[in-house]
Amino acid sequence: MSEVKKTSIGGQAVIEGVMMRGPYKTCVSVRKPNGEITTKITENKVKGGFRKIPIIRGIFGFVNSMVIGINALMFSAQFYEEDGSPKEESEKEVSNEKSDNIAKDKEEKNEKKEESGELSGFALFFTLVTSLALSIGLFFVLPNLIAGLIVPNTTISGDQVVISEVETTNAVINSIQSGELSGELLLASSGDTVKNKKSGDIVIANTVNNRKNNVLYNVIESVVKVVIFIGYLVLVSQMKDIKRVFEYHGAEHKTIFCYEHGEELTVDNVKKYKRFHPRCGTSFLLFVIVISIIVYSIVGRHPNLLINVLIRLALLPLIAGVSYEIIRFAGKHTENKCIAWLNKPGMWLQRLTTREPDDSQIECAISSLKAVIPDDEKADLW
């Protein structure tokens, strides 16, 4: 058997379809209500030199994936009502002649939409803002509130140091730098640094015990995020429409597996492969959580909830960039036992986010993948 190829081609399930993104093209294939598969193919923007810089490329990739994913979802949604039913159903009771005219007009409109296929600037902005607001509330504000209740801020319970003169102030600062005192010195009433204090002020040392509390706080915060995320997946997976999206997600994985194994892209060949893929974006989300625990523990937390959330949001691009580099490395060494072990949580989570697809869903995934496979076999190597 030939060596298994690791492709950089990735995808996403959409409403009754699959989006695939190759090195040069992106394709969205959707199964229309009449059973036909419609596709929208776009050329990928040329990557600038700065997008080859480690960590920076992960930040740009994260944002770009969000925009492309939302546009793909909106393209697929235009063929269906909000409840997931085909838009054509509303015309069934119309007379045959009138129904034919309406269908013809609608088909022409859909064709125009397919040609443009882009979400309007305002709609995209509104969708992104709404999604970000919900995400911030669920995955930043709420976990911080819960973690704060379990692990109260103990900065003011550290070692008290009385500053009697300027030299003492400098001595305290030197003690921090030399490691005799761990953390930063804070004034209990305001949180200002010791450098701004006057002779006679009392400052509080954020000691090793408080640093440990910061780690515990961040672990609890992250556990709450995971619980919310998994709970959300369990709830939405009970919805009929979401089940079908997860089936298309499984079709995407199986199709890429078939391509990586060098087999012809047919329904029968694709059906043989597993629906769990080690380079799925689900694993990326789990790595983000793990990296965030480390970064946030190093930075510490601010006693003000709003400022604390803002600091976390500001660090998110850095965390996404570092996580991307880890995923990129792990993807090249999936045979390594340690890497395989680290991938297990992501593989397990795919039991929630993927389901076994039917033949028609696999056909849609194959259609999308074929459109983005480059002529140069090496162009899409991971």
C-alpha cells in the first residue's frame, strides 16, 4: 500500500452540504431541495509574506477561517427556510402554470446569488458581532464569574510591607526582581504598583500562594468552558437539522481520508473510512483551552471582572496563533505515540460533532473536494 498522504485541504459542514478549502480554491457544494448539487468555487487570496511567520499566520488563519465559514453557511442557507425546510415547499399549492413561472423566476434569482455568493458587508458584520457577543458572554464572562466565586481574589491576603523611606521602596522592588518576593506588590485599596507609593504606605505582596490560586482559577475557568461547550454540543445534537450537519461533517472527514489514502473518490471507497480525523478543528479548540490555562496563569488575573475579560480577549489571538503551531506540528507527527495521546480528547469529542453520512451526503463532499484538489500533488501537503 502506498504511503498515506497528509493533505492541508480542510473542510466544514454547512446546511445540506460541505465546504472544502484547498491551497488555491475554496468550494461549497450544497444539495438543493430538488436533489441537484450546486457548487460555488472561489479563488483563495494570495498569502502575503507576513502570513508565513509562525504564530502570526495562525492569527490570520483563525480570522480568515471564521469569515470563509460564515460565508459558506450563508450560501447554503439561501436554499432553505429558517426551519430547515426547502423553500420550494411553499409553492406546492400554487397552480401548475403559476408554480412553473415562480420556480423559473426563483431559479434565476438563485443563479444570480450563486454567481455572487457573497454575504453582504452589513449582514456579515452583524453576524460576526452577534456571534462574538454570544461567545464572549458564554465563554469568557460566565466562566470568569463562576471561577471567581469558587476562587476569590486573594491578592489582599498576601504579605504586608510598610514603606518607611524611598530606599525601602527600591529594596522591595529589588526583592521582587531577585525572586525573594514572588509576584507584584499591590496596594490593597487601589491595586497601584509600589513604585507610585509614598513613605509609610502599606503594600500587599501577591505571593506564591496567590500565584497558585491564579493557576487554580484558570483551570476552573477552562473546565467551565469545556462543560459549557460540550453541553451545548449535546443539546444541539438532538436537533434534526444539526444531526444532518454532523452527518455532513462525517462525510467531509471520510472523503478526506479516502483522498489521503490515494483511492479513487467514489461513494463505496469513501464509506470504508472512519469519520474521526486527527486534524479536525475540534482538536484545535481543545488545544486553545490548554494553552489559555498556561498563558492566563502566567499573566495572572485582575480583580476587576471587566478588565480581566478584556485582558483575556486581547491575549486570544496570541493563544490561537500558538495553538495553530502546535496543531501544525502535531499534524506532521500523528504516528508519534505522545501526539496520538494528546489527540485523543479531540478524537473523542468528534463522536459528538460527527455522524455516519448517507450516500447522497458523501456525493456532496466528493463534489466539493474534487473542485479544490490542485494539479500539483505536492501543493497541498500538510
